[in-house]
Amino acid sequence: MGIARPMRYIHGVTARCRKGLPAMSGRRFHLLCVASLLGVVLGARAAPAATPEAYDPWPGLVQDIFNNRPMNDGAEVIAIEMPYRAEDAAIVPVTLRTKLPLGDSRRVRTITLVIDQNPAPMAAKFELGPDANVTEISTRVRVNNYTDVHAVAELSDGKLYVTKTYVKASGGCSAPATKNADEARSRLGQMRYRQFARAGQGAASGAREAQIMIGHPSHSGLQMDQVTQLYIPPFFVNQLRLWQDDSLVLAMEGGISISEDPNIRFTYVSNGAKRFRAEARDTEGHLFQKDWQVDASGM
């Protein structure tokens, strides 16, 4: 009990460092937090800190996430859509859309979503099934500060193509959960699948639209328990894989930026499969699996 309050204080300072400062490597982050703590202990007067918007973390993120690989203009390859000003920073909608023209021999292999100013900037990496022709992915994310958001597509030619947008939102990663602990646990791992009929050329080409929803609290590690006043450990879905029969449609590596109760909506081309199945894992090692009969009327 004697160390509880000091440890809560240090944890709180660390969390504020993560919340208010630009994304950076683990070593730089820890050095900065140590310096901040020493400044408080010694009563040092520091110069006013730069606002998150004054620092551009993107060059460092290109190095840390993409090993400094060259980035090409992705305006004709990938689009990202998000509201300029978010209504709720904890559930900001984002849509990723491929733009390769018909006849282009290349295909999109992966799409990485990077929220530059978030504590863990890489929100998700999506792998697109080689035969699924996924052209659109929508989900909901947490945004912690006013920030650029980048979408990076890796094509079958081995090159990276990037586009970005800007979002005004703050506090999304530390926002309290909307459900209490008992309710969240009772829904843990429950999965629902929906499919939507498509009209016009999409339906004629076999294109489908579907949605996977997973019951999960998706704790970011920056949220505080309102009873104990302690930070809730990070606990989130970090892997999701979707198949039509045994053919991969979409896979996701997720992080703390994916909102509570992950919700992925996407388009793909049906291969005539009769079953659709999902498999998800979280950071505590839980495995969630389910499959559904495909409704042929939506084809």
C-alpha cells in the first residue's frame, strides 16, 4: 500500500506523456518520460513544450514501421475517408478504398493505417486475400490528438503508395469504456456476421459487401478504472482472419487504436463459397472462432 500512490502518479505521468506528445520510438519515449519525471522531482522550470501539431512524426514512423522504404504518391492507388472533425474521438469512422483501374496488372497486397499522433501509431495492417479482390474496408478507430492519418498500400510490384487526411479529435485513447466490466466480459468474443445485397455492376461481377462485429472491450492501456483510479491494462483484439470456405478474404493485425467492439465492413468478390468463417485472437491469448452459411441471395 505504501507505494501505491507514487506508482499511480508515475503511471499517470507516463500516460500523459503518451497522450500529449508525438509518436516516437520506445527508447526516445522512455527517455522523455524520465526527463519529465526528473523535472517534476527537482522543480525544474522547463521551456513550454511544443504542441503535438508542431511536430511531424511521419518521417520517424516511415523509419520505424516501414524500415525507411521509399513512399510513392498514392493518390491514384488508395483513398482514405474520415471526418475532418470527429463527433466522438473514441469511435471515429474510417474507410479505405483501393483505386487501381480495371486492367492494371498489379494488386493491393496490404493496407497499413497509421494515426500519426496516437500513442501506438500503427492502428491496423490489413492483408487482402489474393483472390478476394477486396476494394473497400471500413472500421472505427480512436484518435488521441489532432493528427494526420496515413494509409499505405503495398502493391504486388513491391512498392509502397501513401495518401493521408487530417482529423481533429482528442482524447480517444483514454476515453472510458461505454460498457461496465461485467457486461464487457459477458460479450467477450461474441461474433456476428452480416452481408448486404449489392446492386448494379457490383452484383453482376460477384461483388459482395459484408460486416464482422466482435464483442470486446479493446482496452487501450490509457483508460482509468473509475473505482480504483488505476489504469486498466491493455487488452484488445490483435489478430483477425476471414475466409470464404478455405480462401482468405481479409486478415488484420490490430492495435490499441481500434475502437471497442471491433467492427469491420468490407467488399470482396465471392468465389461461390457456401460458408464464411472468422477467427480472432486477443492479447490475453483467447481464440474466438465462428462460421456462417452464406446467403446466395446476396450474390
